[in-house]
Amino acid sequence: MRVAAMLGLLLAGASAAAVAQPFGEGRLLDGMAAADADGDGFVTRQEVIAFRMDAFGRFDRNGDGYVDSGDLPAAAAARGQRLAEMIALFDADGDGRISAEELAKGPTPLFDRIDADGDDRVSGDELAAAQAALAARR
């Protein structure tokens, strides 16, 4: 998966519009499908969180247990203010970085928006509907 899509899922606590702006909502939808860890055709909230936590480990480049702008690849860090806004949404304690706990407890607005029936899992039909809605907006 491309770095931008992984970063988008990692930081998906931002509003869907904020996430879509720098990273492309289509990439995020692809990432949502990739989060189906058990291959049952549904993506649960827990699978999304587990997927984000896996991405967290890859982005914590210095291994200090936090993700901040210093850990991100130069291409992602260059996204500037929007990236800072997304980090701020997860940074519950205001220290300028995201801990694993903050990420695990953070919101999942893209998941919530796609989970049309509110059953805490995204079906293939719900994902397809989100992709169709995105295509219609283009």
C-alpha cells in the first residue's frame, strides 16, 4: 500500500474531508478493504484499529513509541498544515505527538461514514456504495 494511503488510515481521526484532501479518499477506501484481516468480506471497527496500529509501528521510525512529524517520510511531512491538523486530532494530551494509546482510542470517522447500517462492520456492498459515491463526485 502506498505511504499516503497508510498515513491516511493511520491519521483517520480527521474529518473525512480533511483526510481526503491530502491523501485521496479513493486510496483510503482501498486501505479500508485491505484491513479485512480475516478475509470474511467484512471490515470491523476492530480490524480498522488493528490495521492502524500496524501502520503505527511502521511510522514510529525511531521506535520511541510515538509518531510525530519527525517520524514521517519527507513526502508526507511536506504536506504541512493539514498533517499538523490531523495529528492534533489524535493528540489527546497535547504533547505534539501521537501515542499508540491515542491512536487506538481515536475516532474512526471514515469507517463510521461507510458503515451505513451501523452494525460495526463494513460490508462489500457498503464499501462499493462509498466507492460509487466517490466516483460520482469526480
